[in-house]
Amino acid sequence: MASIAFSSLAKKATLSDGTTYGYVVVAARAAKPTFLLLHGYPSSSYDWRHQISSLSAAGFGVIAPDLLGYGGTDKPQDVASYRLKSMSSHMADILDLEGVSRCIAVGHDWGCGLLSRLATYIPHRLVGIVLISVGYVEPGMPWDIDAFNKLTEETFGYATYGYWPWHNTEEAVKDCDDHPASAFTLIYAANAKDWKVNLAPVGAAKQYVREGRVDALPSWYNLSEYTTRDRIMASGYKGPMSWYKAAMRGVNNADEAAISQEDRFCKVPTLLIVSDEDYVTRAEIQVMKCKEWCPDLRIENLLGCGHWIQLERPEELQRLLEGFAAEVTSSVPKT
């Protein structure tokens, strides 16, 4: 959580609906823009540690929340609390508290799901968006996981979202809480190709965790960092897995049914960053989706890199973020 990993930069705030968030904040210097960093699963603001350091050192503002269910932020027990519309309002509240009128918002993994809805609900607060590993998720997208797994098995030879049905159970929460080291090396795999065997196929992730299997730490996540993350994740997996449950159980359906066809498209400048060794959120699918729904699109594909781009390639990501910031802020006021 922000207070454990970044004690001198951490804040806590209770927002307009009573929800309390923990987050990291660094003010921008020299009229540079602020980056809003939205982490994925099963993560926290801590997985942006390289970017918090490098962006702030370059003079950019940074706001990196622990998202709902994680770290120093509230962890509602009710899956219905994990509405993307209400969480979008939370992000707007945090921007207001920090006096940031517009930002460049960056998402990774499930953070891209929330980022996609920021582009829907509060586009006026965004100078541009950066989607990392996961592409734009259009409002009203059907979460038919069985159909998606059938399609990817036919296309790639294995189901890429085979772990999702397990994540839709309370047993998955208990399994990961009982075997946190297994859950970590399953998701933060040292060998990216292991996801094709241990995570993606139906039933494979459940078996890996329940058996208590543990593999080596990746080269880009050392033991000290693992220990810090272990403290941050001490509250368990119920909140983090609620994001999956909310999607599969239709929590967002009513909100998104009210969105017009025109407003389903992303109307802000977009940078998609994918990698060729991500065997779950595969680059081919993310590129295809963004080309369909993001008219003002740039694409970067990192070779020899897995899913955790911000951890595996921090210097390269910094270069891409700085370049995108220069492009999208060249003709707008900086905040």
C-alpha cells in the first residue's frame, strides 16, 4: 500500500461518497502534466514504483492510488461496490483533491478496465490515456468467458482466460489466501511462457495454487520487493477478485446500457503498449480491439517482454510515456 512503500509521499482521503483511498502523490514541476497511474490485479500502487520515481524525477506530477479492494484503500465485501462508474467518480474526486484539472491516465491490466471507463465518464479530465497490456474495453462488452475461452483455444491452441471461472468463486479467494507464495509466482511468473501452462488453461491456476507450488522469483522482482508486496497484500484476495466477479456478474450492465453507441468509442488520444510474450492478454487481441474503438491511436509492441511491462521494461516505458506526454500536451494547457 502507499503508506508502506512510499511513506513520505502517501496520503489518505475520504471521498464524496465516504470511500477512503490511500494513494501516492507528487506535485508536477515546471508546468508539466500529471500522470494518474492505475494498477491491475493483483497489485497496488507499489507496482508503479519505478514510474513514481522516474516520472517525478523528470518533473511530472504523479498520482498512484491503491484501487478499491487493495492496499490502503477500502475493501468492500459487496461485489456490487466494484462498479466502474462509481470508481471513475472516485478518480475524479482524487484529481479534485489534488487540484489537477486534467491528467494523462495510465492503466495496466485491470487498471485498463477502469481507465476505459474514465474515457467514457470523465473524458474532459483526460489529456490522453495509456493502456498497458490490456486494450480499450468498450462499454457494454459482453463478458462471456466461456465463449472467449473457446475462441482463444481455437485461435492459439489454449484458452487464455481459463482462470476466470475460478476467480468467480469464494474458493479462489481462500486458495490464494492460504497459498500467497503460490499465487504470487503464478501471476508474476519468472518465465512468461509458464502462463500458457499454469495460468491460462481451464483449471490450471486452481491446481497450481491448491498444490502450493512455488517457482523462482523473476529477475525483475527481487526478494526485498516481494517481502514489501507480501505486507501490502496481507488483507488477502477478496477485494482484488471482486473486480472479476463484478464483470462476470453484470454489476456494470445497467450503467453501460445507458451509454449511446457514439459514446462507446474512446474520444481521447490513446497509446496502447503491448508485448509479444504476454500469453494471457495477448497483443493481437488488444491491438484489434483498440483499432476498432480508439480512433486517435498509437501502438507500441515491446519484443521479448511479458505482461508486467512497467516492471520488466521501466526505462523503455519511461521513454514512451515522456514521448506521449510531449505529443498530447503540445497544444493544451498543462496541469
